[in-house]
Amino acid sequence: MSKLSGNLNKRTNDSEMLKFLFDFDETIRFDKIVEREKTLALCRLLKYKMIRAKFNKEVKIMKMAKAWMVLILMAGVLALPLTSWAKTEIIWWHAMGGFLGERVNDITNKFNASQSEYEIKAINKGGYADVLTAGIAAYRAKTPPHIMQVFEVGTQTMLSSGAIYPVYQLMKDQGIKIDWDDFISVVKTYYSKGGNLYSMPFNSSTPILYYNKTAFEKAGLNPQVPPKTFEDIEKAAKAVVSKGAAKIGFTVSWPSWTLMENMHTWNDQPFANNNNGIAAMATELKFNGKLGTQVMELLTRWQKEGIFTYSGRAARGDQPTINGEAAISLASTALVGTMARTSKFDWGTGNLPKLSGYPQGNSIIGGASLWVMKGHKKEQYKGVAKFLEFLGQPEQQAWWHANTGYFPLTRASVKALPEDHFRKNSNLWTAFYQITSGKTTPNSQGIRLGNFVAVRDTIEAEMENVFSARKTPKQGLDDAVKKGNQTLKEFASLYK
């Protein structure tokens, strides 16, 4: 008998029977409910696990995709040059355009490629005067470049400005050793104060004589012998013009620099007091004396005779030299690079012409140096110092000299040149020999004036008055001295 039948026999009354049946039915119903709930719960669990598994799979896929994207991006970044994101930027304002500007870019790119910490941005700001004006304005606005290329006539202005970080101090602070004594004395002296270099010499030049050998030969002159005196220039200029060998007998570039400033130092005559402003700040100009008047009288006579042509200020006299129109000219040694690259005629160079009756002095430097400006972060100055150190390396200076015509600035850079360099490049030798073999005296070691830019403008304006016959040579020079002295006085009053 089943358990159920036994239980029924024990419960004989109806009430017990009903209660048993009720309880039994509930038990059955509860068990079914439990079973159903278990089944539903199991289904829900299975569904949850399936959803969870799908979710986890999708998350895993997303994570893997993200990881691959990161890896791809990292690979792309690593494939980029380090210079595109890691270098500290150093701003350099310069005044070199055309062929010389290309050489500035070349040497800048060489430095940038040589290391991974700093990026020099070389920016042309126009001519020399433009760079100086823009630099002063930027300093006042507290936005100066790190480095400024300033021509030699801006030297006293920069020294007095209070805006500069002296180069000798910069290198000392950065622990970079430079053999300052290895610099050519005439260069070091000019850019020094108290025996210390305040700017980094960069593109130093001096004026020399250029002559058209082809025109000389056509005129029956010896093309291998350049004019050595003003008398020689007069004879040669007359010959080439009279025989139609050249349109212009004689011209000049940078007229104040070549005809007034360098003629005084080359002939050992004072240009200003206090050793031309080297010993102390100059307060009086002296170029309206015998030598200055003699030069201007000579040129006005030549102009009337048709053998001298005034070509204008700055480098405007370069063009008739480059294209062969001028038989003889005075211009910067920096023109050698352009002449070698572009001239279509035979040409040569010689020393500046002497005036008889005066002792031998020396030519003075032109070109420019690099000044470091105040107002930047310490870590940036480390990059500035590294760049200047690079420019001072003998191999870089030798390259710069050979490719531009500016002369090498240190003895080490001369030694870095090939032994036959100057034999093969005699026109590069001319300027270097001239400035290193001349006699250095208080009158010839350089000219350093306050607001020299304005003084030079005044001189050239009065020269133009003389060449246009509005004034006599003596009147023009006297007026230039008078106006120039006022400029010096005003400058000195600012820096007492």
C-alpha cells in the first residue's frame, strides 16, 4: 500500500480528510511553484550569463581596439621628428636677405639638426636699421627676441641700453668655455667693454676695392694690378670711361662708411674724440678737417669730369659693381660671395686706396654681431649659449667665411681652412690681409658712437648736398659735424 493509502486509512473523519487533502494540495501547488520559480530563475540566470558574456566580450573587444588605437597613435608620434614637439624655441632676428639670407638659414638648419633640445627660428626683420629699431621697440614692450643681429654702428646704443645679457657673462653662467683671446684683436676690441666681449662677433667685414679686370683690359690697363692710391683710381677711371670700357669709372657703397669713416682710420686720422669713442663716450666729431675735405673735393671734381657716380646710400653701389657697369668701386668684403656666384666678367680686389701725405692706419670692421636680450627664461638662455658656441666652432666659422666672404674671426677658424684656401681664393684673402696687417692706433681701432645710425644718416645727407652742388665740400662737412655733435650730446644726456 502506498504511503498515501495508509494515511487515508488513519484519517477517518471528514474534517481530517478535508484538511489532509487541502494540505496535500497546497504542498503540491507549492512544490510546483517552487519548481516553476526555480526554472524561471534558472532561465534568468542563463540569460544573464549569456548577456554578461556578450557584454564582457564586447568590452574586451573595445579595450583591445582602444589599445590598438593608442599603439597606432604612439607609433605615429614616435615616427615624427623629435623637433616637432620636444624642442625649446629660440628666436633670432637678423638682417640678411637674398644670398646671405640663404646662408643664415643653412647654418641655422645645421645647428637644429645637430641636437634635439633647441630649435632656432631665424627671422629676417628687414635691413640693419630695421632690426635695431624693431628690437628696441620689442624690448620696451617686453617681447624681445632672444638674439638680435645688430650692425656695428649700433654697438654703443646696445652697450648703453640696459637691455642686453653680455655674451661673456652668458657663457660663464652656462659653464661654456670660450677662448676669447683667440678672436682677431680688431674684432674683439670693437665689441668689448672692460676687456670682455659683450656681443658675439658673427659677420665681420671691412671695405675693399673692387675692379673690373675685363674693363681694364679693354681700356689698355694691366688687369693684374689694382689701383693702390686715389691718383691710381683717377687715371684708371678716366681711361675706362674715355674708351667706353665701362659706363661708370668709380662708385661706392655705404658712402659714410667707405669714404669718411674708413678713410680716416685707414689714413690714421681722428674721426671723433676719446679715441673715436672707444676710450670713453664720444662727444665731438672731427671728420671735417683736412682729410675729409680733401676726399669730398676730389669726388666733386671727379663727378664733374664724369668719372665718379654717386650710387646712393647703403648697399646701392653694389649693383653697378655686380653687373659690370662700374670699373672701380669701394664695397664690403661681403660682396665677394655674390660676385663669385653671379659675375659674368673677370674681376679682382685690392686694398683701400691711400691718400698721399698721411700715415698708415687700418680699415675698421663693418658687418654685425649677435646680442643676447634680457627678459627670457633660464632654460632658454642655455639654448642661446649652445647656439653661440656652435657658431664659434672653427669649422662653422670656416664654412661661413668660405661661403659668404665675411672674414674668419678666430685663429682656430683660419687653421681649419684648407692650406691652399687663400691661394685659390685670393679675393677672400684681400680683406683678411688688409685688416690683420694694418697698423692699429688710437685713430684706427674702430669708431663707436652713440646713436651712430643717426650720425651716419646726417653725414650721408650732407654728402648728398655736396654732390648735388647745394653746398661746398667744407660747408657740407661742417654742417654734418654740427648736427652730429648735437646727436652725440643728446645721446650722452640719456646715459650720464
